[in-house]
Amino acid sequence: MVDKFAHQRRRTSEFELRDFYGQLLRLLIINIPESQNDRVHPQTLVYALIKSVKLIDSAADGIKYYENFGSMEFVDLNQVKCVVGRIMDRGRWAIVDRSTSFA
């Protein structure tokens, strides 16, 4: 979910669902042990370092293409909803997900 008005500080937030694509570079696993005073419960946090891709084209058949990468950021792995693949298609990288069909 992304705030449509994030660039307008005084405006009330309004969220919309948006897809993001990127390349998984690393996983960061943080094990937090239980504290002696029982205020902290043991847990494991998993973050993914993802380099975003800049989509350049979306064909009529729904195939999304990219050529370049964007910024890198750590993302809580709980926020990743699905994982997709990529394939080289006529000199461009195409994103392959379950909605993509190659005839």
C-alpha cells in the first residue's frame, strides 16, 4: 500500500495497492533473544535487500520489461507477497509471473 499523497505533507493519507519489482540481493536475519526481564520476547526478523527495477514498457499481452535498476532498500520480508522470474526477450529483460503468458 502506497500513500497517493505522500508528497503533500498536509493532505490526509489515501492508500492504494501498487506492485513493485526488484532483484533480491541479500537476506538479513536478525535473531532477538529473550531478555532476562521478560520485556522482550524472542523473535526472528527477516529483511530483504532489494534493488528496484525501472519498468520501461508493458506490452499489450501484459508482459512488463525493464533495462535498468533503481535504488536499493531493505524490505520486511513479511511485505513481499510473491516472487517472480525474469527472462531475456529480444535484448530486454521481461518479468515473468503467473499472469504472463507466452504464446
